[in-house]
Amino acid sequence: MEHHYNEPVYLISVVAKVLSIHPQTLRQYEREGLIEPSRTDGKIRLYSQRDIDRIKLILRLTRDMGVNLAGVDVILKLKNQLHEFENLIDELRLELSKQQNPNASSKAV
């Protein structure tokens, strides 16, 4: 069964085991605001593949590069800002292209 990248399906115990970390580490990352797992109605944490990839990045930064959690927070925020700017640039390029070629969209129809 294939799951969507953003679909929360993994329990904390599964994520901890797969990543070889203690569940308390995941809880700490959540307390620090580094991750935001989904919750069931019964308050059970569920993680998506996107969450797992973010945790892997956090582990790379802390274990391999020696970055503390405050530094990880800054890096993740900058990464998000960069992504937002990239999206804005794409939108502006599209708008500029439409302005430079106003007939291009009507020809495609």
C-alpha cells in the first residue's frame, strides 16, 4: 500500500525504531518546535514521510555537523524562507512571461 508523502501514518515507536532514536528525542524535537506531527482524536502522534525526512535532516545537522537545536531551528526557518522565495520567483517569472507574451495563453487554448 502506497502512502502520500504528507499523509500521517507512522506511530512514534515506528519512526523511532526506523531512525534508531529514542521516542523521547522525537518528543523533544516537538517541544522545541522543530517538528509538528499530526495527532489522532486520542492524541496519538502520527508522522508522515515528510516528517520523517525532516527528522532525518535534523539528525544530520545535530549528529554529523554538530549543530545544536537552536541552530537547527534557525536553519530550518531559513530553508523554509528560501523555499517561499523560490516559489515567489517562479510566480513572478510566470507573470513576466505572460506580460511579455500576452497571446501565448490564448494560442494554447
